[in-house]
Amino acid sequence: MHIFGSNLDFTLPKNLEYMGQFDNDTLISKLNTGYGLLWDSDGTGNTTFKTYEKYNWQYKLSLYLASGIIPIADTNSNVGTWLKNNNCGLTLGILEELDSTIIAISKSQYEQLQDNIRIQQHRLREGYYTKELISRIEYELNKIF
């Protein structure tokens, strides 16, 4: 497992490798296979940060999808709901389910996830969601004026 980011102030287990911190343009080229975990805490307690996580993973989600890798998020998060609805990622109730969830994926399920991720990858890179939002805003404004 590769770990990216800053402020690594603890020793990682032997099966984890710290890859360093990169700016956004460089990071996307480093993420080209596997899974992307949208989970920055141990999941225990109902802390303010845990609540923040549930509503603010859109950047990480976009990064993983634009990179073509499978995102994994908390089942109860905003992002987890979106992943389930679009069948383009995995969700977990608790982080301890990570290994068993990945192991349980069949080849056909994995291929379906990849197909759905390619659709989202294209949409993100072409600005589909931004254009869609602007169109909706214009539509609503035209109704008012």
C-alpha cells in the first residue's frame, strides 16, 4: 500500500510505503492503479473532523476518478452514497472491512467498476459536472428573469 501526503509523524507498518507529498499536477500522474482510500482518521468517535470528512471528500474523489483508480469511502458519507449510486467505487462501514471487501470482489465486478470509473474519468476531465451545474444555474435564473 502506498501512502501520499504530508505530516507523517509516525512509523508505518512494513506493508505500507510512504511515497511523499506532491502538488496536484504531479500527484495525478503517481496514481495510476489500484484503490484510493478516502479515509483520513481511524473512524472512531464522532469528532468534528469526522463530520467534516463526510462532506468534503469531493476533491479526493475527483482525483481518484480522474486517475482511473477505484475510490473507497465510508458507507455513511456523502461520497459513499454517490459511489453506491454510480457503482464506481467501494464503501465500508468501518476501516477494518477493507481487506475482506477487496478480496470479495469478483473479476466481473472489478471490470464493471473500471468501466464505470472510465465514464466518470472522462466526465471529470472534460468538465462535464461543472458545465452541468452552470446549465442548471442558467436555467433557474432564466425562470426568474
